[in-house]
Amino acid sequence: MAVYKAPLRDMQFVLKELIGLEQLQKLPGGEELSEDLIDAVMIEAAKLTENIMFPLNASGDEEGCTWNNGEVRTPKGFKEAYQAFVEGGWSALALAPEYGGQGMPEIVSMFMEEMMCAANVSFSLYPGLTRGAALLLLTHGSQELKQRFLDPLVKGTWTGTMCLTEAHCGTDLGLLRTKAMPQKDGTYRLTGTKIFISSGEHDLTDNIIHFVIARTPEGPPGIRGISLFLVPKFIVHQDGSIGERNGVKCTSIEHKMGIKASSTCVMTFEEAEGYLIGDLYKGVTNMFTMMNSERVAVGNQGLGVGEASYQNAVAYARERLQGRSLSGIKCPDKPADPIIWHPDVRRMLLTMKALNEGNRMLASWVAFHLDLAHRGTNEEEKKAADDFVQLMTPIVKAYLTDCGVDITNLGLQVFGGHGYIRDYGMEQYVRDARIAQIYEGTNGVQSLDLAGRKMPAHMGRYLRPFFHLVSQFIEDQQQDKSLQEFIDPLAKAFGRLQQATLTIAQKGIKAPDEAGAASTDYLKMFGLVASAYLWVRAVLVARQKTESNEKVFYEGKIATARFFMQKLLPQTSSLNASIMAGAHPLMDIPQEAFGPF
Amino acid sequence: MAVYKAPLRDMQFVLKELIGLEQLQKLPGGEELSEDLIDAVMIEAAKLTENIMFPLNASGDEEGCTWNNGEVRTPKGFKEAYQAFVEGGWSALALAPEYGGQGMPEIVSMFMEEMMCAANVSFSLYPGLTRGAALLLLTHGSQELKQRFLDPLVKGTWTGTMCLTEAHCGTDLGLLRTKAMPQKDGTYRLTGTKIFISSGEHDLTDNIIHFVIARTPEGPPGIRGISLFLVPKFIVHQDGSIGERNGVKCTSIEHKMGIKASSTCVMTFEEAEGYLIGDLYKGVTNMFTMMNSERVAVGNQGLGVGEASYQNAVAYARERLQGRSLSGIKCPDKPADPIIWHPDVRRMLLTMKALNEGNRMLASWVAFHLDLAHRGTNEEEKKAADDFVQLMTPIVKAYLTDCGVDITNLGLQVFGGHGYIRDYGMEQYVRDARIAQIYEGTNGVQSLDLAGRKMPAHMGRYLRPFFHLVSQFIEDQQQDKSLQEFIDPLAKAFGRLQQATLTIAQKGIKAPDEAGAASTDYLKMFGLVASAYLWVRAVLVARQKTESNEKVFYEGKIATARFFMQKLLPQTSSLNASIMAGAHPLMDIPQEAFGPF
């Protein structure tokens, strides 16, 4: 019963009006990125996700994956949908044509990802990891490995996995035990058990390529003794043909709260043949090429599922007749007014809309910098763009996925009791969104990465350009009195972010717990301020077009910006107060006192 | 794998040290409420919930209810557990002995309810509604109906339901269509379909008594034409024996996000025999006797499930070894430190602890006033106590259940990936907690009841005593410098609540949308301030006992109060800013502008 239409108009707004397509056309290889071409790609992406992936969302959740003696069957229709995805050439949308990709901007690839997550987040996880796996192999793999494994990963005819977690080690990878024994022929034999492996086993492709971190016998203990290996499900001969089964198998799958159509596997390696990727003992660093790419992608899950939930909530709020508008009857010809007229329903809908659209701008802004970093010509600018991506990666991952859970819960609430039953699909969005706060590094880990690592790194090199940009923008726009209702709240919130940054930085030098205690509040504040900056930019664009024939769209944009500034951005005030309280309310309590009593 | 122990020590703290058992002993019939008696009852309640109900929680979720041709089978073990509940005389714990109850204070009954919800919220719904049904019959039923139906409802040998919602009408009961045709013998014949009926059909008891609102043919339209009827599943003869099947049947059950072991039924009435309860056309008002009781009970679901989630999260945080404490190694003999040493994990645990313990105080405070209202001797005091219950009912319902969802989500997050899989039970708490924000009036409806009805009613009669109490308390305690760290934040937050109240009241006179737009923020602010007041009272008690042999408990209490004041109460700041923004950011946007685009 759920609906989903790719929000193409808003995506165009972000790409063409906010970021500016001409910025991308200027980059090497960008000459061919005509507006027509990009529009055509986006329309095809919308068709694929709306017509092929979305119809399998509820049925996939209902049916789930099935494990049988090491084999995993995905839900009905997934195989055909995956086939359509591969045949359409969607697997490596943003990869350069020289490696077999489509050469699209990262921002377009991110829109495609948002659409897939909105349509069917479980489905999106099968190709989702493959993109990162191809990137990993491309960046760190030997020529010989690339020749054998890269092309099918790029095309998506094989899928990739990321094998890090073991039962006793998630965040703390230094504890991992999986062993890789070197062989005389230069290969390794891997033995150990990995858990929570998304797409570790499935029936969509002929081969699955695992990227596994493991410990060699001579290596130092902890994180410095870990190396990265490629372990195929089936051995691949030099000519690319598939050989015998390797010593890796799926020993069970997890039963989860959501993303039930995505296989989450326990993978057991028994003397599995593997090949070293990159240098020995650089496994964790190298794996982070894939991990960072996944973190941004996971942020898009929060956005995609949030958008899907919003669309359904708006449709329901327009249809559902219940009570009369407090300010007077709106539909006298009907037995009651649609609930969209009730202020508290509008609060929920506008919160969803403002967060989704703000988060789309934020994710796109980061994607744009990915393009600058990959395709730029000036080394200094490339470095600066990469720094920006580094800074924003934990924010996109954690802030967008925290928003995703809040948004889908609001969507469920708009439906009342009908939201809690399975028929309308609203409760599935909540369950599917919830995992994104956890995997690829919990949101607590992201916050610590921001407040404990990115913030102090290189004497503030990551933060300074962002602070400079926003501060300059505020200064430039402050003269404009008609913009005051937007600039003033931004300036106030930005001031809080500056104050919080200074405080954490100063306290953190003496007491590392201070950054840890402030980190979650700080990341949320950062996300809100970055979005607020983009909302003002959106207003600058929209207010020039309120006389166009898309008046409703542009006026809605400005009204949503106003809602964000007045009703959501003030959260920075209490976040700041909580940060200023410091670590002692958390740390000065003996662990016995946690009870329970 | 989940654990649950009834938090008896904290309950004793609230009852004996915060509220004061002597307050209850002073009331008529209270002489016999010795400390020993109450302790014994609480210990038995703990045993029943921990040993009988809790072990069925995960299996009940897994199995769910089964519908077959109008019959509903509850999960394995539920029948025996219900039998134990009835045989133990738990069904009417707080009802006066003259009606067959146990005469326990409401506060003890509420503790029992918390334990049941913590142990097995699905199970708790079968007896849960029966208590309210008995109260409804007792208050509004004729002597003849009481004689036939009251005793089995009080004993719990039959269960009760509340039949309000129809497919097209939830909040807006004025739209309801179920018809009640008067018969010559004074009975009625009911025809119509009710949905979302908890415990509408099950296999736990021999009879089920439905309390149904419906429309008689001559009545005025809208809410003023609705009357309340008792409709038994089986006709009951004058001598109390069970006769033939009545014309009401369960035509299907819902598949839901959670509370899967609770049957949520579509009930179809076809000329079902029913008996008028109370006056004609007073159905909705009379039904609210049951509804208000249920609203407080639903608040306890948020608290109970939150407590269960907390206990598991603390246990896991002590066991799970991952990473090293930022301020130095805590367990050098282990490969890593327990995650309870990480500041961000403490943030999650302390948020859970502070909200649960604050909410337990809040619910108990209201329960204490229920006793005052029911058993008091002075009419003026009884009225005042009832006013307080009226004021706090929407807050207990909405604030506690909003907290319940936040808390259970934090509990899941503490477990990381292990929280998302079904094995540990953490994700079930989230799913089970989620319904409580919806049923018995969505939390949006509760907020509107507070800000739009209770606040302006009788020129502020409901609010004034609360404001006076807190304001006097602050004045009395402000001299005490050692209390400053607690009183100052309370005073600040209370000032915001006063400001918000004034603003909403003033704006609301001219524009009713203003109260609606502010309502959710206002209710949360009210809940936070009321808890803050109780937290300071808890500190006053605890700081006199830090030299006792329960030093850890009392110092933990003070530290938790500090955390609440410094890290949670500042939320009142952003809530206030959002309230001050008024209704226009919500209402000045045409409904077309909601898109989606």
C-alpha cells in the first residue's frame, strides 16, 4: 500500500540550482555532463527504483532470506531485480570510464543510492558494498588481482563484502583473531569466523569476493598486525574463469529487527585461499578506503528511508479525515478535515521535510567535494576537498542516520494505529532505518571520530576551512535585512558551534574523556549548523524564483527553511548547554552505582 | 538471553522515602498497610513477573497470536501464566475490599503494573484493560449489571475490552457509525465493526466483556449522540451462569510491529445483545473513566519496558570488552576494558537511568494523588488531588511513553550490532514500546489535551497548584547553597515553563492553532520540569543517607540527579525557543507546498 516517487525535482534543485552543474562540467571529463544526459540518467534511475526495487520492499521484508546448508536464498524477485540493475550498468555509476564505470558525478551516484535506499534498503545492500569493494581493489590491489577481479566487481556480475567484525570484536579491531597463514606460492590460507557480514552469501551472482582483515603469524599484536586479504567464494583462474569452491562458507544468517531481505551472515573461513591486498600490516588503514565510502553511503540510507516515509505520511495526512481544523472548518463538504490541517501533524510533516531536504543538500555537498577530490586539477584544491570529505564523513553517517530514525518514527506516528500495523509499510521503515545507526561504526564511534580525531588533527586543519566559509558567508549576508530571519539564527547557532569547539578542544587536551563525553551532542550540533548554512543558501536561490510557475515549490522551500531555523535549529542551544556541563556528570559515578537496584 | 529483576529497592525508595508510606497509612483503610505487608506483596509481585511472565516474553513475540475462524490462540504458556495471575488475586490490587479488591495503595498497583510491562508488555495487556473495565462498570453500571458482571471482572476470571475505534475514526469519535437499536426488553442490538481492539478475543478466560460505544437511532449527530454499552461474548444469565454465544466475533487480528503476543482484533458486531451503561448520550464521557485509567497505565508501559532495557544494557556494558578507557586502562588483566568506561556509553546508560527513575517518581506521585482522590476524607483535598491527576494524566501517558521509545533505542544502541539481532531481546523492547505512543490517544492528542484543554480550563485551576508548589519549593530551598547545583537548573527550567505557559495562554485566546503548534514541546517541557522537581526532592532524601551502608545507592541517586539537571533538563531551553516561534512557521505554508517534489 506504500508509495514512492523519486524526488527528482528536489534533486535537480540541489544539483543545478544549489551546487551548480557548471561546477562539475568544469572538471576534467565533465564536458560531456550535459543537463540532458544527467536528466536522462536520473529518470532511468527513478524508473528502476520505483518500478523494479520498490515493489519488492514489503514482500522482501515478509519473506526474508532463507539459509539452507550454507546456501542463502534471497526473497522472490530479488534475482531478477538484481539482473536489471546490472544490465542497466548501474553498478559503477560514478567510476571513471577507463575502469569500466559510467563517469557520472558522485552527486548523481548518491542520488541513485538515495533512491535505492528509499525504494528497498535491503536490496540496496547487495550492490551497495560492491561499489566500495571495487574502489578498494582499484586503490590498493595489485595489477594481477585487478585483472582477475576488478571487472566483474565494477560490472556487478560478482558482489563484494567487507569482513571485519568477529563475535568478540566490533569497534575494537585490535582484538581480532582470524589467522592468515602465508603459503609458499605467495597466497595465504585464512581461518576464523566473521559475523554480521552483509551479503556474505546469496543467490544473486556466480561469485562473491570477500575483503577480509586477518592476522599473520609473525605480525605484531593489536591493530598494527592486521592485513587485508581478498578471498573469493570460488577460486578464479588466471583467465577469469571460475574454478573450485574456496574454504569459506556461510554457517548461519541472523534474524534481525529489520533489513530482513538483506542476508547478514556468519562466515566461517577454513584454510580459505586469500591474496594480500596492499602492504602487510596496513590492513585496517587500507580497509578504510572501503569503510569511508560505506559510511557516506549509510548516511544515504537514513535519507532515503526518511524520504519514503515522508511521502507516505504526506499522502495519508491529506486523505485521512479526522476532527476539524482548530482555526475553522477547512472542508465543509466532508465529515471532517484532513489531518494535514492540524498543527501537530504539520509539526511532524515539516520536521520530516526539513530534515530530509537539509540532509539531501548536506550529502550532495559532500558528494560534490568527492568529485573535486577525485577529478580536480589543482593539487591544493584536491587536498582541501578531500579534507572536507574527511571532516564531513562521520557527520553524514551519524547525523543523517539519527535523523532517519527520528523521521521514520514521525512518519509512523502520523498514521496513528495504522502506522503500527504492517499493512501500510510505515513500521518497516522504522525497523529498516534503525540498523544504519549501528553498522559501519556506531554513531557513537562516528562522534568520537569527529570530536576526538578530526577536530584536533593537524592543529584544526579539517575544521578551519569550514569555519572560515560559514563565518565569511554570515558576514557577507548580514547586511541584507530581508535575510535576517534566516541569517540571525544561523549566526547564533554557529556561535554555539564555535564555542563548543573551543571548549572541547581546550578541555580535551588535559582530559580525553571530555571529547568523548561531548561527542554525540557535538556531532548533532555540527550537522544542524552545516544544514542551516545550506538552508540559507537554498533561500538565496529560491527567493529569486517565487514568481516562476513553480511558485509553490520555491515558496515551500523558503517556508521549510523558516521552519528549520525556528523550530529545529534551536536544539543547538540545549546541545551547547549539555556540552558545557563537561565530562564529570558522566565520569564521576562509580560503575557499581549504575545498579540496577 | 535477556534479564529482568524488579527494581524493588528503587520502588521502596520512592514509596517509603520520597512519598512516605505514613501518608498512605493516614487515609481511611490505610491503618493496615504495614511496611511488612507491602514488602511482602511487592516481593510476590516480583516473583510472579520475573518467574512466570518474563520467561514468556521472547517466545510470545516469536510465536504471536493465531487467528482461526474467529478463535484466537495466545502463545504457549500464556494461559497458565494468566491462571497464576488470577489465582494470586492480582487482578484488582488497588480496588477496595468491599468490591472484592485487595485494598492496596494505587502506588503499589502501579509498581505491579510497571513490573508486568517490564516482564512482558503483551501479557500485561490482557489483565490491563480488565482493571479499567471493572472501574468503569463500578462507576457507571446499574446495580443489576454490576451483580452479573462485576465480580468476574474484579477477579479477572473474565476480561474486559474497550471498543472505540472504527476504521475511519480514531481520535475523532464523533464520526463513529456502530449502531445500537433499542429492544422492547430494554436491551439493545449492536451492529458495526470496531478495529484495534486489544484482547478482543483470546483463549485465557471463559467470557470476554466488551465495553462499546455506539449510536442509537434517535440520537443527535457527532459526539453528543454516542452511548456506552456492555456487550458480553457469551450471554450471562441472571444467576451468573454462561449462556449462548452473543452476536460479536473476531473477524481478524492485526500483524504488528510489536506486542505480537497481544491480540489486536477486528471485532464485528451483528445484532449483538448489549446493555446501556450510564445515561444515553453520555457514552464518551463515561468511557473516559476507563480511558483515563488506561492512559496512566500506558505511561507505565514506557517506564516498564525502559527499565527492562536499561537492566540489560548495564549488564552488557559491564561484560562487553572493547577498546581502552580514554583516561587510562581500567582492566589491565583483560584484553580490553568493559565499555561502561567509555563516556558515550555512560551518556546512554545515565540517560536511561535518569529518565526511568525520574519517571518512576512521577508516576508514583500521580498514583499517590489517585489514592488521595479516592480515599481522602476532606472533600476539598479530594478535589485538589483529582485535579492534579487530571493535569498529570496526559503528561504521564505521553512523556513516559516518548521516553520509553528513546530509552529502549538507547539500550539497543549500547549492544551495537548485537542489539539489532533478535537473540538479545533488545530490539523487541523497541518494537513493544512503540505502540504506547499511539494507543489510548496518540501523544499528539495528549499534548493538545494538556495545552488546549487542561491549561485554559477553569481559569487555570489545574495548573495553579502545581506552579505554586514548585515555586514555593524553590523559594524554600534556594537558601541552601549546598543544593545550588540542583535548585538553580530547576529554577531556570521552571521559569521557562512559566514563560511558555503564559505565552501559549495569551496567544491561544486569539488563535487556537497556537496551542496546537506548541503542544508537543510544551508537554515535554512540563514532564522534564515535574521530574526535575522530584529529582531535587530525591536529593534531599539521599544526601542524608550517604553514610549508610547503602552508600552506593544513595550516592548514585545524587549523581543521577546531577546528570539529569546538567545533561537532560537543558532541553527545556530549545523547547522554549521552539514554543516562542509560535504557530506561523507551521501554519503559513499552503498544503500543496508539502510536495513531495
